[in-house]
Amino acid sequence: MTKNKGIQLFLDGADRAAMTSFAKDPKIHGFTTNPSLMRKSGVKDYRSFCRELLPELDGKPVSYEVFADDLAGMLSQAKEIASWAGPKDKLYVKIPVINTQGESTAPIIRELSQAKVRLNVTAVFTLAQSWEVCQALKGGAPSILSVFAGRIADTGRDPMPIMEASLAMCRESDRNIELLWASTREAFNIVQAEKMGCDIITAPGDLLKKSFAFGKDLFEMSLDTVKTFKADSEAAGFKL
């Protein structure tokens, strides 16, 4: 891996077996999930899944997201989710930066943070959003600002200027606000995030595993690739 500047690797997913397995790995520092990932993994009972999983994560940080769309509903759900944390749990409540009507959630972010609820503010794309969130979190509980770098790149934009400016906002506002690189697309994003000083990067398990091979000799990579081609052609029974 690149020279360590303290970046934390978080697993992004909702597969209980994978999460409990990664919880035992010292290279993995925490976990993020969301309602979409939970639905994909077949979760039926949101409350039971989240509460039963908590003790299996070895006290590592985990983010559970509200799914109400109105601010009052988000506030109520956030308080319930926060109440699930035991003395050894590092539970963050995920709040989207806006709802489906485009309404800012800054008022409830400020209220919850000042009430010492750890927050992970998610779905952040713009510098205006980063600034508003940092101001809402300032002076509150330890928190995370999740900027969707990968989805920004999907629009043909370089996410690095937004990530670097967002990091500066976090540092200037409150040292308890950590910047998270979200929607990771490739293993090299981990290198990029680490070099720029990002605090956390979250990614699916298969991508995180690729990072464990950072620094591998490129000739060996070439040899492994050719061996794979040979093995697959033999297994397929190809003939000319």
C-alpha cells in the first residue's frame, strides 16, 4: 500500500457473514451500509438485522441509515437507531444531506449532533453541501462527511478538487469531522484517497481485498494473467 497517512478502510455492504468475517480482520477499520444494500442482501427486518449485527462487529464503527423522507421522521428514526448502541459500540446514524424533495437536512443534523449522536452525512456531491454539513456538525459529536467521489467521476468530472476542498472544510470546521470517500470504483481510489489525506474510504469486499496486494511485482501480475488465460482455455476445451 502507499505510505500510510492513517486512512481507514471500511467495508460497504449488508452481507452479515461477510461483515462478521471482516470484523476479525485488523486491516478493516469499520463498516457502512444503506437500505439499498440491505434490500439487495435480502434483509427483511431492518431493526432486527441491525441490532443483532452490532455485537458481532468487534466494536468497530458502523453506519446505519434512516429511511424516512420527511425531516420529522428522519429525526425520530435517528434517535431510535442511536439508542441501539451499547457501551462498546461505535454506531453512526446515516442521514442523507437532502430528502427526495431536495430539502436540506441541516436542521436535524445540527440538532442530532449537538445531542451527541454520531452522524454519517451521506449522498454529498457538491461543495455547497459539504460546507453546509460542516457548519451543522461543528462543535457536535464525532461525525463523518461522505462525499460520493465515484458517482461524481461517473458524470465525467474529476472528483479530486471536490474531495480536497471538502477535506479542507472538515479540518477548518471541526477536527471531529472525518471525510469519507464513498462510491469507490477501483482499488486505485484507495491510493488517491490516502495521498490526499482522506480519513476513510469505503468499498465492497472484493475491491478491499485487491488493496491487500498493493505493491505486488508487475511481472508477476503479467505471469498470473497469462496463467489464467491458459487455465481457462484448457477448462473450456478450446481447439483450433
